[in-house]
Amino acid sequence: MKEVTAAIILKGNSLLLLRRKQGKKLEGYWEFPGGKIENGKTPQECLEREIFEELGVKCKASQIIAESEYHYEHDSIKLPGILTVLLNHEIKLTVHDKAKWVSLNNILKLKLAPADIPIAKQLLKFKENV
């Protein structure tokens, strides 16, 4: 099973989501920013590296607040959702064609990557209990 990180980046009551570019796996799907976990590195270290590589911004990743395991036809992934703070907001997209801040209340209205849906649902449940 491949381990991949998902950044939970909040601004008020909105989350940062990215849309996969045409020609990429899951093109047109929205997802949390993130990337692969490498051997010998913490999920937080890998997430900070991936955010810098994919968005050109530095961030600080902290605790895992949600988790998903999903079995695609081509692969299975374990996806920890990690609370993350951007240290600046000048995003440069590379593997995505759009970035947007989405109200937590509207997150399930988007065409989310299947592995991200359980994390979105956990965030909504968490919000209801706060």
C-alpha cells in the first residue's frame, strides 16, 4: 500500500483544494494538496517538501487529524490528513490547473478524488462536534 499525505489547510471556514490537470491520473478531480511519503521521513517532512515542490510555498505540517485508506483499480493508498499552515500564499500550480478555497459546508459538492472523500466527511463530523 502506497502512503500519501493530504494537507488540511484552513483559512477561516474554508479549505484549500486543488484540481488535477488534464493528462494526469484522476484529471479533473479536486483533492487536498500532498504527496508521497518517502522511507525514513515523517509524513510531516514529506508533506512540507511536496507542498513546496508542487505549489512553491513553504508550510508547517503538524498533527494528523483525519485518515483514509482507499483501493483504486490501479493502486491502494493510505492517506493521513495533516493539519498544515501555509507560511505564504503565493501559490504556483504545477500538477494542478486550479486552486480554490472551498467552504467546509460545500466540500462534498465538488468532484473529490475518491480517497479524499472520507477525509472530507471526517472534517465535517469534526466541525459538527466543535
